Amino acid sequence: MDEELRVLTERLRVEAATSGVPDAPTAHDRLVATGDHDELAAVLTEPGQPLWARELAAFRLGTAGDRRAFESLVLLLNHRDPPRCAAAAHALARLGDPRTARAAAALATNELRVAYALHPVRLLVELRAPEAVPALITTLRRRLRPHDPHRRVALACVEGLGALGDERAGPVLNDALAHPALAQAAVRALARIPGQR
């Protein structure tokens, strides 16, 4: 069992055990043990399934490359609970679905859900898809407004743009230099972009 799956199953084991449903721990263990992708996929479509079960099934399918997990993983990527977002991003990065980058870009640039944009931003950087740089530039530019409360998202954009090394990021990274919370990261990011040193 890889480390990401181990952490996820332990977190969801606690969730199942404290759900108040008597057979939840047994159901959890069955979902961890099964190798039947159809059984896992059924959890995503059957009504009344608890969130922990849907997350476990989607994660297992996604990391196995089964695209039936895509919609569930995208919903979890934008969840208010950071561990769910992180697990969904991990699975989506391994899923290999061509829709993933477009979905992550839409979530990263959605101003109504910007508080939950950290993991979509990080996923875009990991995917290195064509949508990544424009989405990160858009998201970062919005975060440079005075008194913006989403500094972690802004910092992830700065670091991500540096990692991607695309010259289109130069202007917004130069603008980020004026923000004390972002200045050091912006200097490092600019140093990684050809022609911006």
C-alpha cells in the first residue's frame, strides 16, 4: 500500500468508525480490500453512500487509471476539507484523464471558490498542461489586490509559475515583488524563468 493510500484509508477509517453506522467499519475495510473496479464504481453512483465511501472509491479508481472516478474526484478537489482536496489532487494527477487540466483550471480561477483553489493550483503545476500557466497568471493577478486574504493561494501560484518556467509569467511575477508576503518567492520564481534574471 502506498503512503497516500495508507494516509487516506486511516483518515477514512476514523470517519467511518465515528459515523454512528454500525456496519461502516466493515464496509470501509471491504472497499480497501476489493480489487473489483465495478464494485468501487457502484459506490460513486448508488444513492445514500456516505462521503467517506465515495472518496475512498474515487481515490482507488483514480489512482488505478479508471476514468469513472473523474467527476467525483473533481468535486472532491474543490471540497472545503483540505485533506479531501489533497487526496483528490493526488488521484487526479495519476488518472490520466484529458479533462483534468481544464477542470483544475476552472476551479483555480473561480473567484467564488478561491478559498479552495490551493490544491487545483498545485495540481495544474504537477500536470504541466497548457492550461496551467494562463490559469495561474489569472489567479495570481487577482490575488495581488490590496488586502486579499488568500495569500496561500497566491504563494502557490508564484511558486508554481516559477516551477513551470514560462516567460509569460514574468509580468505578474514582477508585480508580485511589491507584495512583502510574496516578494522572496517571486524573486526565486523569476530566477527560474529564462530572460527574467
